[in-house]
Amino acid sequence: MKTQVAVLDYGSQYSQLIVRRIRELGFFARLYPPSEIRSLGPVAAVILSGGPRSVVEPNAPDVDLEYLKSLQAPVLGICYGMQMLNVRFGGRVTAGAVREYGPAQIHVDENNTLFNGLGRTLRVWMSHSDTVTEWPADGRILARNSTEHPVAIRWNERFYGIQFHPEVSHTEEGTKILRNFLSLCRLSPDYSIASYKNELLRTIPEVVKGREVVCAVSGGVDSTVLAVLLRESGVRMRPILVDTGLLRKNEAGEVVRNFEALGLRVEKIDAGARFLAALDGVADPEQKREIIGDLFVREFHAAAGHIELLAQGTLYPDVIESGTSGSEIASRIKTHHNRVGKILELKREGKIIEPLSDLFKDEVRELGKVLGVPPDILGRHPFPGPGLAVRIPGCVTGEKLDILREADVILIRILKQWGWYSKIWQALCVLLPVRTVGIKGDERSYEYALSVRCVISQDAMTADWADLPHGILREISNAILNGVKGVNRVLYDVSTKPPASIEWE
Ligand code: XMP
């Protein structure tokens, strides 16, 4: 889909959020590195994000103002973006003049397009230590903070800047401010997930050109939505499920049945024994991941045979993050295939399609909804590619996997019964590599300790442990201690991320 609003990313932690907000307002937005500005082509509006640098530093990231002027599109600078524009228009920014982090109150000076229909005083979210201290004579100050410094400027009829973050929910009326800004562009909002779905259904067959599409499915949200989307588009496809033996209890069979209900026949490869053999005696977490990733790709390719076209469920954050130093584990594993020569070869030959690569996770869920994917599949917690192996610190054995599967199924059942499953990001059990003394019946037992972890998170980058009511914790613990052979101690993990991670390995 053609970009309507380009967001130039100067490194703010909120850059992706700006894109989300703009899409919610009905304009298709994408994030671009500032260096790509000249390849943008015609766009309806441009937003310059905030960023961690200071415009007064030597070699601070800059903007190609002349090119922006030539675009004939409204431009909004946010924080760093505003300071940079102000300097380029001949104003001045002073480092450390005012430090504002978190909530602040601003006073809107006059009635103007950006604050149209809003009150004269607004609570906004700030995050800056540099401040605009001089501005060009023909610039107009639209709002000031409590120390009378400008926090919103209009340099001319198309160039605006704001010192605060309209994209974060803490900013009162932030969405309205963005909508007001977008009212300056000549385009009317027409992006929605339903319109995007129609575009995908139209373009997928054009790209596929009659070839057979194979895809690996796991039963998770992304691969399920991908498979249903491909089916809807009418292309010939083969969904393949590699059962690594590291899945949840009965999961592989359930996935096959769920797909059947969606009109898709999945080929299931029973590779559990081969995975277990490959993992025999391996305790190092990275080595375990590597073995699982490599074997997964080999199993998948052995089943797929000659591939005409491979579909991958890569999402937009994976695309943005790959290539940056902060590439996250989730994207590392999704691109796991890429380490393997075969995939690189397919990529070079143009035999890979990634139809979801412009969408955020919640947009994929929305897409799934409009495609008729059942809510219980769309609401599933994320599950790591290496499966239960990363929840068994140390060597993975069949016995440990069985114990973990039994405990996991109890945890998930109880969370669903209490209505907590949908409130939390992820729930997992970890089988600790330690056995402790206990007592079962009249006998001394010597069994494993098991840790339960339930976390609240937005995006898995940070997470807090879920403050579950004691009644639920008690029920989980009782049910696991009574129902799972091999466990005589249950712990609840109260670690935030950071410093802990969500998984234990
Ligand atoms: P961590 O443990 O890094 O996890 O806090 C963040 C999110 O990523 C998932 N995760 C993985 N997903 N392969 C995956 O596909 C992996 O190796 C992997 N490790 C962690 C984790 O479940 C959480 O959602």
C-alpha cells in the first residue's frame, strides 16, 4: 500500500507509536530513516519524530528542509523534530534550559488549526531537556509551558512543531492534535484494516502468479492469520506444521483441528523424537536454540520439497528492528531461517512473500477478526519458537517435557477459569533443574521445583509480573502439586523485565 504519511525516525522510543496512531486515524503511515527522505515520492504529510540526541551537539541528525519544502505536504516536528526545524528556520535551541520529563501543563495561546476545538489548558507528556529559546520573526507561538517557553510553533502555513508527545496516551487530546494536523493535508482518511485486507486479497495472487505457496504454521496468531489470508486470496497453498515435540500438551493435534475448522488441511510432521535426540545432553541455552532452529528448518524443507514460493509471517516491528543494534529476540528467531543458506537462496530468487510485513501485531489480530479467525486463536499468548525447551533450564528430556506439559495445561486452564488469561501477556511454567525434599502421603519425596510466571506487558520489551489474587495462586499451586507427578514445590516468579526476561532461558 502506498505511504500516505511518512514518519521520519530520529530514534524516539515512541516512533512506532506515532505510526500506529496515524493509522488509527485512517492514514497509512510508515517509518523511514531520515536518509531515505528523497526516495519518499509524493506523500500527504510528513512527521519528524523525537529522538535521544541534542540538536546543539556536533553531527546531530539533520533534516533536508529544502526537499521537505518541495513536497508541498504539511510537516509536523515532534520534540527533536521541532527543535531541528526551528534551527533550520533560523531560530535557536538551548541545551538544558528547561528539563521536563513526564506530565506537564501547557497553555494554548490562540485559536489555531493544531489545537482547534481543544481547551486553552492541556496536560501533555514531555520528555526533553533542550528548549526552543528563539524563533524566527515570522514564526507564531501556538502554545507555551508553565515557564512561558514555546511548546508549539507554526513556522509557516505548512510547517508545525510541538515539544510534547501527542502519540502517548498520557497526552490529553493527543489524538485530536494529530487529527487536526492531518486535516491540513489534501487527502481524506481511507485506511482501515478492512481496506488493507481487500488490497492484500487483490495483490497476493498478482505476486504469486499461480505458484504453490508453502508456509510453516504453529497455531499462533501470525501464522494462522497468514494461512487464512492466503486461502482467502484463492492461491494454492500448503500449510506445514513441524511438531518439534516441544509444544504444549496435545497442541499439534489441536492446531490441525483448528485449521480444519478454518478450511485448511495442515501437513503435520512428527519430528519430536529427532528433536529430542538432537538436544540430548545439551544444556547451553543458545546452543539449544541453535539446534532447534537448524533442525526446524531442515525438517520443514524436507517436508516441503521443491519450493515454488514460501510465505513468512514477518510483522512490521520485525522489519523495522532487523538491522538495528537493538534487534529483539522475537525478531531474531523469526529471521532464524535467514541463517540458513536455503532461505537466503529463496530470498535472492524472489521466492519469499511476507504479506503481513506492514502490520503491527494488533493490526494482525484485527485482520484475523475480519477474516473470521476465531477469538480464542487471536487471543492466544505468544509462544516461543523453541517451545518448552527454553522453559527447562539445563538438558531437555522426555520426562521433563511431560512434567512441564502437565503443569502448563493446569496453569492455562485455571487462568481461563478465573478470567485472567486474557488480561495477561503470557503465562508459563519453568521446570527448575533442582530437586528438593518434600513429603507426599506418608513418604518422603525428592522431586522437582517448578516456577510459575505470569506477566503483564505491551510488547514484551518490558514486563511486570501479574499481581494475581492469592486465591488463584493457591488453586494453581494445589492443582499442580496434586496433579503433576514429579513436582513437589511451586514458586511464583515476581521478577520484572528488566532485569529478568520473560522466559528463563
Ligand atoms: P524474553 O524471554 O526475551 O522474551 O523476555 C520476550 C518474548 O519473546 C519470546 N521469546 C522467543 N520467541 N523464539 C521465539 O520465537 C525464542 O527463542 C524466544 N525467546 C523468547 C518470549 O516468549 C516473549 O514473548
